[in-house]
Amino acid sequence: MSQENVEIVRSMNEPFDGVDVAQIDWASEAIREILERVYSPDVELTTLESGIGSGPSRFYKGWDGLIAYLQEWFEPFSDIESTRATT
């Protein structure tokens, strides 16, 4: 992977440094405002296909798509964390 691509990925993840992303309410207006400041309204995500037919969808577009992706990706981790906290 080129250093340029590494820097692009790092810059995309930078707003979440030090944040427990599994606990974020991705549907909140505050999160949407942050994402709108950082990402282009034309943002597009293409994910790897899941071999077992579960997980995020294949393609997301725009801020609504980005939010849907983040919700789908992190939701299972919040369930694990809340289960661990109660045991």
C-alpha cells in the first residue's frame, strides 16, 4: 500500500482517535454534524463481501450511507461490551 493511501485512511479515522466507537449513538445529530465537517457529501464506501452473508452491506454513498455503515459495523461490538460489563 502506498504511503499516500495510508495517510488517507489515517485521516479518515482521525476524528475517532481515543473514542470508544462501539458506544457512539451514530444516529445522533451531534455525530452527523461531525461527520459532515470531516467527510464529503459524496463519500462512497465499498466493503468486502462477507463470506457468511452477514455484516455490512457492499456499498454506501453519502453521509446517510456513511452513518448506516458505521451503525452496522459497530453495533455488534456495543452488544459485546455491554455483555462484558454486566458479567
